[in-house]
Amino acid sequence: MKILIIHQVPYPKMQYHLGLDHQQHEITYIGYPARMAELPGSLRAQRLLLNDDEDLADGIIRQTSPQDGYQAVLSLSEFGILQAHRVRLHLGVPGDDLAMLQRVRDKVEMKAALRGSGIDFPRFFPAPDLSAPDWQGRTVLKPRQGASSEGVRIYPELDQAWAAFAELPDGDDWQLEEYIEGGIHHADGLVQAGQLIDLTVSRYLNKPVDFAKGCPLGSYQLPTDPRHSAFAADVVQALGIRDGCLHLEFFETTDQRLIFLEVANRMGGAGVVDAHWRHGGIHLPSHEIAIRLGLPRPQPQPGSGRFHGWLVFPGHHLGEGEADLRVPEDLATDRRLDRLHALPAGQALNQNITYHEWQVPAFVEASAETPQALAAFLSDCMQRIQINRKPT
């Protein structure tokens, strides 16, 4: 098969060689120079470079033609799925329809599509030039197509959020949303031909929105709960998600209501892929590639029999310089700790919001026999691991 891969997700996360036989298939990678530099030199593949300042789709269309004979286009980044639709139209290659792609990319459209489905979701307000929303109290202002909670703001009162919304020069790219009190979960798995075929649900420690403010973020896996599985399957059906990875975030309130937050048709970030792989033996990127290309899925590896989780410490809020990381000895030697990633000596703190373990001051991967034991260890790490900026 002749395959064009729009390479945006860092290679250490994707590991395309695990899911694609580069000897059997004719593969071309295309992307921006910094990302393309990550590709292993041993991969048998053609490489096409985009200019740093050009639009993704425009650059790909400039360098490709229907006469090239591509049979499939892979775009597994949340930030490339809409552009990949343009590329497929240009090349005459089949793929997801535009309406579905917009439903899993735009936070207004995804919630609007749930109306009448029986799925609970926060009340929301899509545009600053309409009459005011009909709720009171805490209110969230967020980009309609954002990720990693960048730009998300929480206001104690609707009036304050409404005033900030009205002042935005690009208000049509934002939305207001009712604040929901409850624990936040993420559900990660696979969809094939519109059916949910694999799922693991985890509970966040802290909230993603707090990570942008400098707080650590983590999660730990939970036992299978039929309520969670049914909820995720209902979301898949309501939004018409056909194939690939599912990353669904939802609230669970104290009275056990499940409330939709947002969804993406791609693999989760941070430690999701490795935790999922170790727990159930399924490497999400490899299985997604197989599903999207119509190839046999890899055989799952034996699961660990343990619950897995992760904890990422941000560094973007510390300013320029190096990190001063201090990990108590009892945590560093705890049998629940699987791996502790830290920036090498001399490497500067990343000034951008990132969940990548090789770009943050500290990243913990851990596992335990029970979710309770795992949550306790990760919470202990959250409280006791200290990260500051080294004095200059």
C-alpha cells in the first residue's frame, strides 16, 4: 500500500515502526523540519519537508499530486485532521467525512450534536453577539478548538465571564460553558466501524485546567465499570465516530451522574499510551493505524495485571533556566514507581505547555495492584516532589 503520513505527533509517542511494516508498504512522511528530524534514519521511507512558515495543507498539496498514487493518508494528530481532509480531497483518497471531523474538533459542535441523545453535557454559549446565557455562578471561557487547557479561564460569576467573552477580538473562536463540580475521568480506547472495541477509564488527579497554571497533573486507571463503558459507547454513536482512537473526558458527580466534557478522535497525551499498553497489552497507535488502513490489528501482548498511572510536573511557569528537582528517597525506591523521567543536567526548562515526559522537569510512571494504592502513591508524589528553578 502507498501511504502518506502527515507527521505531527512526536515519533517517540507514535513509534510507527511498531504498527507499519516499512518493507511491505511504500511510505512517505511529510511534515515540518523539527518534527521530521525525529524520524529514525533506519526507516525505509520517503521524506518530504514543509517550510516552517507555510500552512500544513497548502504545503502538502504543493508537494503532492493525484498522480502520485497514494492509497491512504494518515493524520493522527488532533491539529491535523481538518487539514488532512483537504489533502484527501486533493489526492482523491477516501477518509472521514468533514462533518464528523468537525464534531470531534469543535467543542461547540460536539455538544450541540449530543442534543436529544440522552447524554448529559454542560450548558454552553457559542457566540458573544447573542443574548446572555441562562445560568449563574462559576463559568468557563475556553477556545472552541483548543487543547491541553491552553487559554481556558474560570470565572467565579457568569457576569465576569460574559464581559471577558464580549471583549475578545476573536470571540467566534471561543465559547462559554457552565462549570461542573465533580471528578474528571478520561476514557481511552479504540473504535472500529462505529463500534467501541476497547476501553480503559482513568481518573484525573488535579484538573487539566490547573496544569496550565503550574500544578502537576496525573491520572490512575480504574476497574471496568459498565456505566462508564456504556457512556463512552453512547458518545461514539451520538457523534458518529467511525474509526481510530477515542479520548473522552467526562465528569462524575457525587451523586454518580456522568456528564460529557469533551472528546477527541485521537490517542490521549501524557502517559496514556504507555499506561494503556502495559495494563491491557494494546499499543493504541499501532492498533489505530491498522484500523484506519484496513489491516489486521496486532495481537495484544499480555497485560501486567496491575493498574497504571502517570504524573507530570510542568515547568513552563518557572521561567527560563534549569530545574532543581528533589525527590524523597522513599518515593524514588517505592516499588510502585516504574519510571521517573527528569530533564538532563544542563537542559533548559521548556517555556511552552507540554505533557511530553522528555520535556518536563519530572514525569512519573507508576503501577499498583489496586487503584487505591496507585492513587495514594501518585498523590504522595504530587505533594512531596519539589521542583524549583535553579538560581543563576
